[in-house]
Amino acid sequence: MAEETPRSSRAKMNIVSFLFRCPCAVLFPFLVIGCTNYSTTASVQAPPTLISVVNNGNSNFTIKVRAQNPEFIFQGYRLYSGISEKEVQNPTDLNLGSDCILGPSTLVQPTEYTFEIDPSTKANATGITCRIFATLTPGTYIAMRTLGLAINLQNSSSSFKVSTSSNALIVP
């Protein structure tokens, strides 16, 4: 057996060090070339449940929402408002709502979010998860959908995929 030279020993240490610091360099080629079992079916996001909506005055509302979003593709929520329950739960265009982008989440357990609905650009109040810049009118209906990131590998595009609708509430 040949004795290792200090130079070859250092080269091996550099390779091992590189692999620990940059595992994506090892995994990426395997995933691109060696992985043939993947799904082209979009992941389904769970819809949120609207708990309450409170009128704070001056076109400002607070909405309590319970949701569970354990997937890394989770991005946030989209609020829909309209004159009927059917209109907000089945809009003609799913892109017409107002978004609250929260970013990827690692939550596994259901959690309660507090959203502030306000057309102004002031900062979030304490305890507010996200501000949605929209105008609500008392007597109208609201519903929400979860936003998930949808990536199309065939044309290198990405967009939001929305969940089914939440329940609807009447704005007080």
C-alpha cells in the first residue's frame, strides 16, 4: 500500500470540506440527472377558516383566521370581497383578490393569524400578522384562499396556485 503524501491528504480534506459546506453541489446533479420519479401534479393547499371580522372604524378591519400551512411552497393568503357569498367563494378570476405574502412557512400545527384590512399604507399594529391593502364595505362578503408557489419546469415560469375557498363572512 502506498503512503499518502501531505499534498494528497490536503486534497482529500479539501474535497470533504467542500462537500460538507456545499451539499447542493452533490445533490443537484443527482436530482437533475438521476431522479426520474417526480410528480407534475400541483400540490393542494388547505384553505383557511375565517373566524371573525371586526370593524375598527375608518375603513379598517381586523380578521382572525385559523390555518395550517406545513408545506414549503406556502406563500400567503388572498382576500376576496363581493356582494354575495357565491361571488367571493367562486370569483370569475382568481387573480383579482388582495394578497398578503407571508413567505415559506414551517408550521405543522394549526395557528391563528390576525390580518388588518386597511387601504392606508401605515405600519402594522402590534399583534398583526399581515396587512392587506384593500377597502371593505359593511354588508359585503369576504373569503380567503391560501397561496402556494407553482413552478412549471417545462417553461421555467412560476405563479401562485390558490386553494379552494374558505368559508365566507359578512363584513359588519
